[in-house]
Amino acid sequence: GYSNLTLQPEDSIFRLFGEFMADSSPDAINLSIGAYRGNDGKPWVLPVVKKAKEILLRDPQANHEYLPLEGLTSFNEAAAKLILGENSPAILEKRYAAVQTVSGTGANRIAAEFFAKFRPSATVYITNPTWGNHKKIFMAAGLPIIEYEYWNPKTRSINHAQVLATLKTALPGSIFLLHACAHNPTGLDPTHRQWQEIADIMESRNLNPFFDCAYQGFASGDLDTDAWAVRYFVVRGFNVICAQSFSKNFGLYAERTGCLVGIFGDEEVARMAKSQFAYLLRCSISHAPGFGANIVDIVFKNEALVREWKENLKEMSTRISQMREKVVQLLVELKTPGDWSHITSQIGMFSYTGLTMPQVAAIKMKFHVYMTDEGRASMAGLNEKNVENFAKAVDWVVRN
Ligand code: PMP
């Protein structure tokens, strides 16, 4: 039986992690993984999360019952307010549907299935490059995908002209997968002016925005700044679907904490959408996991903890931008050929360095620096101990 089975090739990012783990050099630097590290190079449990865990542990009411089908209701409401803003008309007019998902990945998947069901002839437009899982998730839901150039390798900036041209010629009714902030992997977001231009064309051509928001608060250190694009589209009157992840901004990677939020024209449509989201959850995961949602919920319900969370976010984003500045400063000191200012103009977890695949392979061999093939480096993997070696590796490889 199963004579049709073949070996599924290993995901390159997990293969790279395996190679790093097998590397015995004390100088090995892992810049492949998209998870925050402190200046000591170790995973960081947010202090606010530690406090919330203690509160949960002491709560005599806490139990291990199933959550409702839509997930933890108060968590969902708070998640919607987080992305839309407390006083968003969509919140006040109850024009939104929010359900708890298996983190950002699960929110993407439920959104993909929702589109497959209610926009069955739509094509999904994704940026090239994008987060490696986008294509897989939307293909798995049976939706046709078109990639368009987002990164201009010559200028190491957004190919905004191509973005606009793609919008102008896209099939009507198409879905555009947009990164709410800190585009993965390039770290480059449109300016407000550019978002406006994008929205203008999308509005006139009846295109559907789908936002993937995996870095709110983690990117700039400010929750409102990072939510700007989503809020702008909502204010302009679009039906917006948004996938939220709490992996990065709460450091809850393994707890799989996420939310799918849809904003619609009126309360009735939102109610129907929510019932459909819940149905799609029922036939995939039944009930979302409780622990991470409870932790986030405890923080959201306590003003002092929210303040502390914001400080924790600042700490992470500040450390990352300091590492960006340090890399650029070291490359300037080394008189490394080329302009490296894109490293500090990019935001979020990653820098899209512009190094080529052979260069990435060469610095892995010689300097034990692990980055993904396309030259993406997690800035969170850098710290005061290893940043000089990283800069030296880059300097060496561009000269050779
Ligand atoms: N979308 C983007 C753009 C991401 O970078 C990530 C995390 N790497 C996710 C979604 C989802 O992550 P998770 O499922 O851990 O929330």
C-alpha cells in the first residue's frame, strides 16, 4: 500500500537550523530563525508574561475546560481592539468578527479557506519575496496565486512602481496579501503616502485586502504605529480581513496564540462571517488552545501589565535597532564596499541584506554564520558578542 508516497523535501529553514545545531564552532551565529533573543543570545520570556503566568497559576477558577468554538471571547475582543484601536468605528458599530486561531499561521489558513469558500474565483496576489509559508497555505486552500516583485535588488528598496502596476492590472475581485508592518523578509513597508496610493487603486478596482499582522508592537516598539496601515484601510471603508499573531509581540511562540479579525460593512454581515470562521475552525481544530490566550487576556485586563508589556516591546525593538546600527557602523569602519544603509531603514525582526545565495553559502562555510538562502538575517540573533564577527563575515564576502 501507499505506493504513491514520496518523501516531502525538508523545509529549507528547518534544514538550516539542523545544520546550525550540528555546528560545533563556538563562533556559530544563527540568524535564520525568526525568534527574539536577548543580548545573551538566549530566548527571552517577557517579564510581563512571567507575571501573567503566576496570576493564572494562583487563579482558583482556572481550569482546563474547552474554550468556546470562537476561542476566548475577551481575548478576541481585546485582540480586535489592539489592531483597530479602542475607538474604531468598526468596534463601536460591532462591524467586526474575531475568532481565536492557532497563532498567525492558523489565522492565515482560516482566512485562506474563507476566501476559497466565499471568493472562490479570486486570485491571491503575494509579494516576491514573502514569508515562506504564505504560498503553501493559500495553495493548500486551493486558491490560485500570483507573485509580483516587491523587492528591487538594485536599489535594495520596495519596487513600488511594480506594486502599483500589479494592482492596476490585477483581475477584479482579487485578494492582495499585505503585510501590516515589518514585511517579512525584506523589513520594508510602504510609506503612508504609498499605502494611500495602494488603497486608491484597490478601491477603484474592487480588490480585497488581506493583512497579515505578525509584528504589531514588535516592529517599531509602538502598537499604534504598527497598526497604521490596517486602520487606514478600515477607515477608508474596505472589508478588511486580518490575521494576528502573538508569537513575536508576547514571545509566545509555542503557545500558538492568534486571532482572525474581519471588518465588514455592518453588524449583520460580521455576525455571519463570524459563524463561518467558527465553522472553519470546527472542521480543522475544533477548539483553539487555552494557555497563550489566557496569558494575553490577563495582560489586556490589567492596565499595569499593559504598561509593562509596552516596556517589554520597547526593549525588544530597541535592542534590534541598536544591532542594526551597530552592523552599519562596523561596516562603515571596515570600509566595506557598498551602501549598507538599508539595514537601518528596514524594520522588524529581519534584515534583507542583499547578499546573494553564493555569498550566504560562503559565510556559512568560513564564518559559521547561518542565514536563509535569499540573504535574510534575523537581527535578533545578533548581540554584542557576535556582531563584530558578523560584520567581518559580510566584509570578507563582499570583497571576495
Ligand atoms: N506571518 C508572518 C509574516 C510571519 O513572519 C509569521 C511568523 N514567522 C507568521 C505569519 C506566523 O507565525 P505564527 O504562526 O508563529 O504566529
